[in-house]
Amino acid sequence: MRLKKLRYRSKLNCMPSYDVVEREWKIKVNANECGMNLPPMVEDRVMGRLSRIAFNRYPNEDLEQLMEAIASNYGLQKENVLIGNGSSEIIEKLFFAFGGRNLTIAYPQPSFSMYHIYAQAAEARSVVIELNPEDYSLDVRQFIQKVNDSKAALAVVCNPNNPTGNALTIEQIEDIAQHTSCALLIDEAYVEFYGQSAACLLKKYPKLLVARTFSKAYGLAAIRCGYLLGDKAVIDMVKKTFMPYHMDVLTLVTADTVFQMRDEYVPRIQQMIAERNRMTEQYKTLPGFTVYPSQTNFILVRCDLAAELNEALAAKGIGVRCFGNSAGLEDCIRISMGTREENDAVFAAIKAFAESEGQK
């Protein structure tokens, strides 16, 4: 029986998709994940708490507990915290809260590719501010001007930026907050690898919002948990875009345990930073490679044969992120930091490719 023509939402067929299809990699450094699972002590505590969950109850108490723990860490109240399924869901809901027809959302490019998709889903107009093509720096004065000229309802800055790896200073972020009037979201998915959070500005600028995630530095990509910090009035409005009980107990208990034991992750984060710095210097030695400074857990490199390199790595079972002909990222490859052994193996494969091409 043939399916009759169905009526979908207008322009849904024009929506771009975010490709999450994966294959089995010997070394997987393509998604900015943490290369290590839970620390043993944290895993024991998580499993112990999960074994005592009341599966027949809604997750009210667990949600409140995590909100209070996060708020206390930042000197805030739980009303200043909103929990979501990863910072990605939080950003999506922010785009719905501040988006819609005749409303504008401004953000730099290249940056997190989902900003464009979320803006389209919210039927908001996007104003894109291009980064400097030489070093991917953001012209703060130009950003402020375009945000104001477009009368944007929301401005977004990913800091440090994905996929370029660079970051604005707190002074630059305050400059933007001081000279714009719209809501300002600082997406801090990678801030643990940078060490400078805009959360220190929250009490001074009520329109400022800070999004954080457990997926990167804390290796909890599997459970999908993030949080938003902001003024109570703004949090209350954004909360209206979420469904009741949108967070599950398994996620909340795991995230709460990890947050309480976050000191256990300090050596790991320092190790990832050290590996990023070490590998940055290694990649700089390769002829024909441009290596961009990074304040994250990944490195962005550019080479003329990026597509061929990507294929050669894939043939060896190594997964990296190749951007192909994406605007502003032509011939760029992003390499997440894995374990030291994985990083050395990836570099050896890339070095062998570069040397073989140099001999042709």
C-alpha cells in the first residue's frame, strides 16, 4: 500500500542534518570526546548510587540536588541553574526562547555548526559574523556593531571556540556584554581546558548566560547532561521551553556524583592540556601544515591534501574530523586528544602521509 502524501511543517525538508553516523575505529579522535572513561573511584560511587535508585519515582529530588550543588559552586542560588540533556539541548531551547519570526540571533562563523541548524528550527534570522580567515580571531568591535545593528534578540559566542580552538579573554567578553543590549550566551563546552569562565560576570550582567557541559572534560558524553547559569528571570522564561521531567534519574545521579567528585578529574584535565600542547608542537614540525593555537581538547590543522589525508587515516582505522569544503574551514582537519599512545599513533600516521606526499 502506497503512503499518501503527508503534510509536514513548512521548510522542514530544507533543514540541514547533523551527521552522527559512526563506524568502528581503532583510534577515534573525531568528536572531541574524552579519551578516558570514569576514574575508578568515581565509577564505584556512581554504580553504588545507581543501585539504590527508586525507578518508580519522578526525578524531582535528584534534579534539585544537582542544581543546588552547581549553584553553590558558583555562589548562586538553585534558581540560577537550569539542567538540560547536554549543553546542546540548552542552546537549542535558548534559540527557541529568543528566536521566532522577525527575531534575530547573531553568532560567529566558523563555530559550532548546530547554531545555524537551531536558528533555522526556531525560524529565527541568523546574522553571521565571520572570523578572521588568517587566525580565526573574532573582531570584538565588529561583533558588537553587527549585534546592535541587527537588533539581535540573542548573541552567542562559543568560548573557547569549536572547531577553531581559540578563545576570547574575560575582558573581551565583558566588552561585548557592556556594549550590547540583547541576551548574551557564552557557550563554555571546553572551558575546563582554558581556565577562564565568564561565570564571574553573571552578577554584574543579568542578561549574560553561561552554558556548560559534562561531556568533554568529565567524559560523560554518553549520559547527555549540561547546565545553564543565568539570572532567575531569564532562567524562568527559558524553562518554559522544556517539557516536564525532561531529565532522567540515571543522568542526574551520574552527573551529581561526578560534580561532587570533580577534583578527581583535575589530573586528567591537566594531562589532556599537556597532550594538546605537546601535540601542537609535534604537528608544527610537519611541512605544509598550519597548526592553530588551541585552548580546548583538540587541535585544528590545515593542509592542502586534507581530504586525501582523511581517507588515508580512515584506511588505517583512525577517525578524525575533516571539514572538506565547509565555509572558512577548507582543507582543515580537527584532531581530538586521546591517550598519549593514541596521540602518538595518529601523529605517526599523519607524518608518514606527509613524508610520502613530499617525495612525490
